[in-house]
Amino acid sequence: MRSPVLRSRAFIRTITALAVAGAFFIALPQIVVRLEEVPHTLTPFPVSVDPKRETIADHVPRSAEFVAAAVLAGTDAVRIVGSVIAESPLYAYVSPLPEPVSVRLVPGLRAEEVAERVASSLGWDRAERYAFLEEAVRREGRLYPSRYLFEKDATPSEVLRVLDARFNARMGARYASSTEAIVPMQDALTIASLIEREAGNETEMRIISGVLWNRLFADQRLEIDATLSYARGSEKRWWPVPRPRDKFVQSPYNTYRHAGLPPGPIASPSIAAVYAALNPEVTNCYFYFHSKGSFYCSPTYAEHVAKLTELYGRGR
């Protein structure tokens, strides 16, 4: 039989363990939130393009992180974010947290699409939808593609705060000041958004980036169909299929009418697209198109038309 002293010590140890466990579970919501706030050590974007010298380096360091980002674009790890801390720590102990709402933002969404997904998922009323949309449009290109978990009663300002934090932690943290001096982030996001809407895979991303930079260096209009879709987009269809007459639409985003980059991004790009914007493939192509799952690029307009004629019977 155990002595009273031993039984007393065992009892004390049990009570202490329960107290520690209780404290842990009470603090769990705060711990989960703080996980999101812990700074990550991320590999900075390499940059091989030099707009001032109009050159592109032949060799680009390829880190496993950016190769993985190209494959897993938009499938970021799920984390509890938003205002999940209960008003009273005791509440977290006696009652489970409400089931969060999952919202997935894939690469290539324009601000209005992001607003639609978030507002519909959280059941916002008209005023809340408008308040969020107004701010989201100002953040075009910076609504980081990822999967988010929000409380059911999260407000527009809370969601925007989380989106801003995620962009800064995942995209901004990779953008070194030395890179900013070569290619301003806004320009990189703009080019990356064009690439995101035009490319089908990582390889195409870097080739299309090379074509865009070639055109910029040669003072040629970019002539990107995705900008026509962006200019014409509406609630009925945010990305309408471009028509020949759309090349004459009056919009600063119409890259068939206006030289240089459009005023800003047309969608939120992935890490892989920004990587491609900063590290284009060295190519002599100035034209490209897709056909039945294949990608074609050509150095001259005559070759471009010849390839179209070969495939379609006319240089459409």
C-alpha cells in the first residue's frame, strides 16, 4: 500500500498536469493565431532581367522553392487566420470555437472575383460586399492566392487585414530592396498578372515573360488578349473571350492601343508568375499563341501568320 505522502505527491502532480493542460487549451486560439504571425525565412526572388540595360541573363538560379511554387501555385498551406480569439479565454476552454469558413483564392482572379468569393462564403449583405469590393479593387494584384479560414462573422476590414498580412508575409518578404531598385514590385506584379492569365504552365510563363520583355525593349505594344478581357469584363462574365473588335476598345488596359505596361495588374499572380516576370526565358520570339493545348512562338510577324495559316488555314 502506498504511503499517504506518496498519494499526496501523486495527487499534486495530477492536479498540476491538469492545470497545465487546461492552460494550454485555453491559450490554443492565441497560439494558432500567432503561428500565422511568425516571420518565415523565405528565399528572395532572383532577378535576371535588367530593364535599364535591356538585357536578360542567360542563367538563372533555380531554387527548389520556386520550382515547387510553380507546381503548387495557389495551394498554400491552410492556416487558421482572422479574429479567432474568443472574447474571454475561459470561453475557449468551455466551448469549442465555431467552425471556420474556408475560402480558396486561386491565382489569376481579378479583384471582383475575389470579392464575390469572399462575400458569398461569409454571407455578407450588400453594404459589406460593396465596402470590401471598393478596397479590393485598390489592391488589384495583391490579393494573395491562397486558402484562408475565416470566422463566420468576419468583417470586410478583418478579411482585408488578413489578405494584406498574407501578401506581405509571402510575396513582400521575398521581394528584396535590391530587386525593387531593378524592377519595382508594382511593375513585376503587373507583368506577372499578364503571364498568369496567358500561360498554361511554368515553362510557358518564362517564355511569355521573355516575349513581353522583348516587346518592351523594342517599344512594341504588348498586344495581350487578357487585357482586352479585363477591359470588357463585367458581372455577367469577368473574362469574356476577346473579339477582333475588342482591339479598339477605349480602355487604358487595352495593350493593343497603348504602348508599355497597363496601369496596373489585371489579376493576382502566383509566386511562380512573379518569378517568371523577374526571370524571363532568353528567346528571340516576339509573338505567341495557343492552339489545342500546344504553345507556339515566333520571332517575326510573318512567321507568326504562317504558323496560324498552317493550323487554321488563315492568319486569324
